Amino acid sequence: QVQLVESGGGLVQAGGSLRLSCAASGPTLHNYILGWFRQAPGKEREFVAARGWSGGSTYYKDSVKGRFTISRDNAKNTVYLQMSSLKPEDTAVYYCAARWETTEKYGYWGQGTQVTVSS
């Protein structure tokens, strides 16, 4: 059972930066894909970024490319989402999620962390 705990959200002005962390625990994450999603008020949850725990390609929502970076620290069992040049439309609850590399559905979710970008 993979457990995920997000942190690092907060209030930031437009143009600012935040780094979200997702601490993972449970079985080895070697064969998992770790992703970040977000849900704004009144909107559906949407994909933001993802990467394999062991490396490989990274994937981003078009609107965050060049502004957000997903990375991981093996020693800390933590995945990060570095967010820069933040915009008010980035305001949402951000969730960390994990799925087995051969499945499409993310089966493990964190509790979410609020990011609010003021204009």
C-alpha cells in the first residue's frame, strides 16, 4: 500500500514560486509512476505532471511546460513539483498520485495541498 503526503502549498503572488513535496511510503516505488494533479473550484481534476520513479521521461500539461518541473529524491522517497512564474489560474488543490507502471489508473492519492496565486 503506497501512502502519499503532500506539503508545501500556500499563498503566493503572481509571478512567484512554490515547491510542493510528496513524501511516499510503502513498498518500493521502483515500478511506479508518480504524478501531480490539481483541482480548481468548480472544475474537474486535471493532470499536471508525471514521471517514473526510476527515471525516464517526464510529462507536463501544456500550460505548465517551462514553468513547472517534476523531480524526485530517492534518498528521501519524495517527489517534488517546482512551480515558477505562477499565475492566478494555477490556483487549485494539488494532489500527488501514484500508479503501477503497467496500469493507466492512478490508484493511490495524497490528501492534497492548497495553492493560491493572487493577482
